[in-house]
Amino acid sequence: MLYLRKISLLCLLIALVAALGCIGGGPPSPDLLFPEDADTVSGDELEFSWTEVTEATHYRLEVSRDEYFSTVAVDVDSAAGTSYLLDLNYQTSPLDGKATYYWRVAAYAEGWGGWSQTRSFYNANQRPLAILR
């Protein structure tokens, strides 16, 4: 019985530490600025931006077609500042046109912090139709 009580207390302690964010110890998450949630974007470039995290040396940006980030279309783990310019040109962009994407950012300062909240955007670009002759 004492053994089960110790296990229960240990599980409770682990749950409490995880809930308080004491595991990991990295910097806080940045706040996302642009694109705003559910924005529609188009053009040749898209500039992602987020707030600065004190003492962060760089940031990681992920962009995915699904909100769980099971597959990632863009993964930049060395963004030096609080923004990243992504090529949306239909010939060279890593993103498909006419599609919804999700994005998030994490800060690095002697270890990775947690992810920011997730936002979505719709890439309204489309590949031009082939000209038939």
C-alpha cells in the first residue's frame, strides 16, 4: 500500500511540474504578429514576424499544411531576427497555392523554448494555366 501511495505522489508531482512549465527550461514563446490568424496572402513574398524574446539568439519557424505539424513544408531553425521572408513565387515556393497553412515559432536561448500559439493563413496564389498552342 505504501508503494502505491509513493507512485501516486510521484505521478502527481510529475503532472504538476509539467503543468507549471518547469520541464524544458528554455525561453518563453514569442507572440506571433504577421500574418494574422486566418489571413489570406498572395504575391511573390510573405514576411512572417513575431515578438522578440529576451536573450534569444535565434528562432525556429515551421509552416505546415496541417495544424499538428505532422509534415512540415518550411522548417527554418536559424532565423536571426524577429521576421523571416518566404518566397511565394509559383516556380520556387515550397508552398502550394490555393491552400491553407499553419505556422508557429520557437525561440532559442541555451535551449529551445516552447512553441508559440499556432496561426493559419490561406495562400491565394495559384500556378498560371499552361498556354495551349
